[in-house]
Amino acid sequence: MKNLADIRHSMKAISETKQITSAMRLISISKMQKAIARYEANQVHFNRVQSAMKDILLHSSEVRHSFLEEQREGVPAYIVIAADKGLCGGYNHNVLNYAKEIIDREPEKMVLTVGQEARVFFQRQKVNVDIEYMHIAQDPSLYSARKLTAELTHLYRTSGINRLNIIYTKFVSTFKQVPTMLELLPMTMDHFDNVEIEMQYSANMEFVPSAKRVFDMMVPQYILGLVYGSLVQAYASEHCARMMAMESATKSG
């Protein structure tokens, strides 16, 4: 039988733990809301870029770009986004097991990780990690997304990669986050199936200085939008999962 002092000590420890988990829940709510606001603000610009690119592809025959080449020699590359730490329910477990299932289908591949948990997971699974990106997942910004995009596009041009895919957790709602794979490169018309152009017409549009120059300027913005969107959605999903986990821990305490 526990004496009165032990019971009081246990009650105090439980109370303090509930205070910690409650505070962590509130922090995660704030971070999740900020991430969603960032994503929505960037999406307005990204939608315009997508629309303009589809317009050019549909109405200009002179557009050629190395990122539009579908037949390339090489191996597929996978960028896997997870968190830098745990305590977020099944967030890391779900996306990393989803990623491994896809990656295991390829006898040869390149694996790139964003987040400490992704690096540790693949090391435990004896999967070689070619490149690690640390400290991006915990606070994604346009600056870090631009830097990551520049490195990824350079790798695609120079490292014998024939497909570049991002595996991340898509934020659907507060109660639903889905592990997803997005094909980043090469670009195909399939990528623009659900994109609406601002005006429907059949004539050839004249672009200044040229359709190719305009398209070339938009390609980096398009890829940046996909990378940044993936990072921010993963970040929002992580904190949503952590919010739910901390709420559950607080109630069970």
C-alpha cells in the first residue's frame, strides 16, 4: 500500500505532466495555424504560375525545356519529409512506412531525407541515405525551400536521376493527414490536369520576349511552389498530429 506522501507525490507529478502536455498542445495549435496561413498565402501565387505555364504549353509550339523530357537514363530519387522529433502520434510512423514501401520497389534509387526522424528510420532499416537535410522540417521558410529547390534541380541535371519524387504528409483537415507522393520532375501535362487557365481561346498567344523565355523563368517558381507547399503541409500535419497526441495525453493523465 502506498502511504499518503507517495500518493501526493504521484498526484503532483500527474498534474505537472498535464500542464506540460497542455502547453505543448497550445504551441502545436499555434504553429499549425501559422503553417496553414503560410500555405494558403503561397498558394495564390503558385496557382497563377501553374495557370500561366499551362497556357504556354497549350498555345505555344516553341517551348522546350530539359525538365519536360520524359525519357531519361538514370535512377529514381525520393525526398522523404518527416519531423525532427517525436511526440506527434503516428505522424512519423505513417509517412516513413509509406515511403519505405514505395522505395523498396526500386532495386536502385537515391534517397534524400528531410528531418532527423527520417534519417534515423532509414538507418535502422539499412536503407542508404544519400543526402540529409537537417533543421528544415522544424520551421520551413521560403528561404530554405529556395535553397532546397536549387540543390534538387542541380542534382536532377547532374546526378543521373530520371525521376524526382517528394514523399510527405498532405494536410487535408485537422482530423485527416495523408502520406502522399508527388512527382516533382520531369514535368508532364498530367501535372496540369486540374489547373484552370484564366481564359479559354484557340489562337496562338504572343509572349514577350518569347514563350520559351517566359516559360524558363516560371519553371523555378513552379518547382519552388511544389517544394515549399510539401514542406509546409508536412509541418502543419506534424503539429496537428502533435496537438491531437498532447490532447489525448492530457485527458488520459
